[in-house]
Amino acid sequence: MPTRITIDQFCASIPMSRATYFRLQRIGDGPHTVRVGGRVLINKSEVKAWLKRRRPCKISAPLVRPW
């Protein structure tokens, strides 16, 4: 069972467009990647860690709308 997935597999599993993936990578908010030969791969464990980091935090007070 492979422990690494391609960018396309990652985007399909989230789901997320490739454009969004590359935008997140450009600003430093994407998952960590590894280069294997000429391929860019993402460890499955990194996908889980990245998703955990991106979870919204719980808000104790209700949101106040400005309108």
C-alpha cells in the first residue's frame, strides 16, 4: 500500500482544484511535499496533519455580524 500520493490524488481526495492547491503552496499554506525522481508526492501522514492544522478552531462566543 503506497504511503505517498500524487498532487492529483490529493486534490481529488479533499476535493480541491489544482489551482487552489498551487495557490496554497505558493503562499506556504499547502501540505509538505517530497520529490521522488521527477515526481512531487505527498505523504499520507502529512495530509492528515495538514487537515488537522486547517480545521477551524472552536469559538466560545457567538459571532457578531456587523450589519
